[in-house]
Amino acid sequence: MTNFCHTSDGLAAIKAFSPLKSVPPPAILLPPIFNSARLKTAMAKKHEHAILYDGRCTLCTSSKRFVEAIDWRQKFSWVNFFDQAYMDHIHCISSEELDDGMAVITTEGKIHHGYGAWRFILLHCPLTFLSALCLYLPPLPWLGAVLYNLIARNRKRWFKQQEACDLPVATQLPFEQLPCYGGIEKANHLAQR
């Protein structure tokens, strides 16, 4: 009996009878939407929406870090509403409204405030999308708004205030160079009507 393992002919014989050689690699079939130009264009759009938040509040800055971690598609730009360089340009929402809670200004210029802003944010993050759908079921909109307003009203008592904002001045862009500039300008224009 010949031992084929130690000869070059034996190695060729083993390769010829190997079942791995005849099986093609599995094809990955994706729905047509994943190969479309529309999806690639949508994925290229980054920082479409502006989130206006209190940069001195530890709860707000912690929330910012949380959303930045789950915002895989980078849809949101963060604007500290205590930064006068930015807020001098935003006329669509008052500083009193912003002090009552965070706000989101969409690319279309629509403003979501408080609990509605959180629903919008969570709905646009892939990791929290399904759970965010539940936030629209009754009675959660009413309960969520009450709970959000309670926390927002008492956040300065319950959470320590920071002396300065969490974003160093050297890294801030001029207002006109913010990626979310177009949506804010649309909201300002709609508010003037």
C-alpha cells in the first residue's frame, strides 16, 4: 500500500477529492435597497439635524455622550445653547423654551422639543429604533412628557452644574460652517412667517 500523504501525487489526490474544493463560497444576498444609490446618498448625509442642549448641565452632557455613542450614522450635530456665538443666529426658539428642555431642529426646519425631541433622536438611531416606536403608543406620549418636564424642571437641583461647557472653544466651528446650518436657517425662516 502506498502512502500518498508524503508524495506530491498524494497531495494532488487529496485536493482532488476534497469536498471544500467543489463548494463555492456562499453568496451574500442583500435586498436591492442596500445596493441602491439612494441608500448610499442617505448614508453620505451626516449631521443633518441640530440638537440644542444645555452644555452646563451634567445630565444633558451625559445624554449627549450617550446619543453620540448610539448615533452610528452621525445624523446629529450638538449645539450648546449657552454658546452665544451660535445662539445669536438661532431665532426660531427662545432661550426660555431651551431652558425648559432640549430641542431638535431637523433638516426641514421642524422643531421637536422636550420629550418629542428624545423620541425623534431615538427613532433616528439604529440601536434604539424599535424601542422608540413604542414611545408613540398611548399613554406613553403623555407620561413621557410629564416625566421629561419633571426632570427638566428639577435638573439644576438634582444634578450638579458645570462651570464651563464640555466643548473646548478651539474645536468649535463658525455657525455658517455647522453641518446642520441649513435646517436651522429653514427653521428661522419658518418662525419669521
